[in-house]
Amino acid sequence: MTALNSILKGRQSQPHLLIEVLHDVQDLYGYLPEEAMSAVAQELGVPLMEVYRVACFYKAFSLKPRGKHVFTVCTGTACHVRGAKLLIDQVKGQLNIEPGETTEDGLVTIENVNCVGACALGPVVIQNGAYCHHMTPGKLRKAIDKSRGKKKKEERAHA
Amino acid sequence: MQQYVTLKIDDARVQAIKGASVLDAAMASGICIPHLCYVPVLKDSGACRLCIVEVVNDGRTKITASCTLNAEDGMVIRSNTERIRKLRKNIAELLVAQAPNSRAVQDIAVRCGVKEVRYPFRNDNCIQCGRCVRYCTEYSKANALGFVGRGKNRHVEFALGFRRDFCKKCGFCTEYCPMSVTPCGGSMKSGEGRLCGNCESQTATADKFTGVCVRCELGRGFGCVRQTYV
Ligand code: SF4
Ligand code: SF4
Ligand code: FES
Ligand code: FES
């Protein structure tokens, strides 16, 4: 919790910093743990309900722990027209999870957002913060395989 | 000293305290504008849109919710024109479709002239009027409830999903929820697109005395301010 304290340091009782603080918490843990949200509410002087509401409102925040690799598929209008649905179908078929879920081994999380502001490059997939343009189901499959495959190799190395 | 403004509502000259809403002014002078999300002790949020009126300005009319409209000097308001009745009926119909098992919503829909619902039922059991949330935040000051999510996923929820110890258990949220009025025996069943006929006689009288509160029994269902003041 010390890391959390350093995030909150100097920001006490300043409700307007809520989103900034939540971003930092999200970066720290990869998601927003309940205790952290309670602490943020307490320290900033924002009702917990508000914190929760904000956390639920923005796709940038996640309430559940996310996998090691996060694939964010843009399903905004432009990307939709250019076949984002095929990408989602690809993911569902390949990993057997719905957008917003994480694979059982905790390796891959799939999320969807509505427009990331790079419509001309669509369909866009963001892999761990890196934008991948003109995605196709095939490219996405390879990228996902690669992110999961690495683990397999590591496992083999350990074995 | 209390300052007053004079405005015209349905051709009647009405005085209202400065800062009051058009809905307040109308209700205080006995003109019934149907309303649902409006609660006297809470801030108005304009969520249900039932209280729409026409504002006449330079011969042009604009339609807006009267609970969030400040009464101003010389305003001309029409609350019961053909156009308004039609729109209001449509809004009421949509509300019934959203929560067909709520007695209060049915009552008010009948008051607005709804006899049949043309929209598919959503069975949501919440019309997002925000009464519970506003009671909890403004009146009980507990902040235990709030709207969560966006668009069609917006819904009322406790902080982090369950009742916290800072909920004061005051019960206002349920008491003032239009869903919590016990349904009458003849209420619409889910899957049936017709309001029960028991209330139609009431609507007939309400129709005759247009714009006047007839102390309709129906008003009790949704906690009409006039009924609670009596
Ligand atoms: S009972 Fe709890 S949730 Fe409901 S209004 Fe009171 S404090 Fe809020
Ligand atoms: S739960 Fe009831 S009071 Fe709260 S928003 Fe829904 S309908 Fe309104
Ligand atoms: S719609 Fe995908 S980036 Fe805008
Ligand atoms: S009473 Fe005015 S919008 Fe609901």
C-alpha cells in the first residue's frame, strides 16, 4: 500500500484530481482494486459512489484484474465498417472468451472500446498500449498466438 | 422580501415566487402538469420528460420540461395543447413499456391518455427517474446509490455493487421509487399490451376538465405533489 500512498501524497482533499489519481492506480495495479478505490475516496474526499461511477464510466479503467497481454479491439463506427466484428469473432473463436474477459490462464484480456481516434488506420487493435493498424483476423490470431506462445516456451524452459 | 413573477399558464395569469420552476407555479395554482421524477424536496433533474410544456416566445413555440424551466416574468406557457398531449402520451407509453409492472407508471400513463402500449415491453423495473439516487444523495446524504454505466447499460447500483455500511437504511430510495407501489389486481401483466379498464373512467373525467387537477385517485400512485400536500 505504500505505492498507493505515494500516489495519493499531496493530493488529499482535492476531488478534481480523481481521474488523474485513478489513472495512476490503474497503472500501478493494472486494475482498480476495491481497497484502493476506498482509499482514494477517503483521501480525496469523494464519495465512494462517485469513485465507482467514474471507474465504471471510462473504458480506460478496469475493475477486474487484467491479463498479462491486453488486446483492445476498437469497435467504433469507422472500425466497425472496416470489419471490427470479424476481429471480435476471431477472438471469441480462438480464446473462447467474450470482450471484457480474461483467459483462464490470466494471459490474455480482450477488451473493446468505441473509437480510439485513429479511424483512418482502422480497424485498430491496441496491444498492450501499442497501436496496430489495419488489423485482419489473421494478423490478430498470430499476435494472440505469439503472446500466448511465449508462455509455452517459458514453461518448456522451466520444465 | 419575497419577489414574485407573473406568467401565463394555459391562459391563466399565475404568480410564482422568483426562482420557482414553471411546474411549481402551475401546481401551486391548481394546474396539473403530469410529472413523475419531480419531488418537491429534491433538485429537479428532468429525467422523465412527462412534464413537457410549450413555451411561446415571439409567436414561436418551444417544447421543454417544465420542472427544469425557471418561471420568468411575462412567460407564456401552454401545458395542454393537442401537440403536448400527443407527445406526453407517447412519452408515457414508452415509460410503461420500460416498466410495465409498475402501478405508479401505469396510473400516470392512464392520466396521460394511454390506453394501449404500442412498444415492446422491456420489463426493466426501473425507468431511471433518479428519485432513489437523488433521495440518497441530497436528502439522506448517504451517497450509497448512484447511476452506473453508459447508454443502454446505465442502471442504479450500490457503490461497488452491494449495500455498504454508509447506507443509512432510511428506506427513502424504495419508498419513493415508482416501482414500489403495490400493483393493483387489474394491472397489466407482462406480455399484455393493454392497460386495465378500471382506470379509464377516471381518465374520462380528467379529460373533461382539461388542465385542472381533479384529485384523481391515480395521482396517489405516483405521489402527485398535490395529493401529498392535501
Ligand atoms: S436506504 Fe440506504 S441506499 Fe436507500 S436512500 Fe437510504 S441511505 Fe440511500
Ligand atoms: S430504481 Fe426506482 S426510483 Fe430509482 S431510478 Fe429506477 S425507477 Fe427511479
Ligand atoms: S472507430 Fe476505431 S479508431 Fe475510430
Ligand atoms: S417531472 Fe419534469 S422531467 Fe420528470
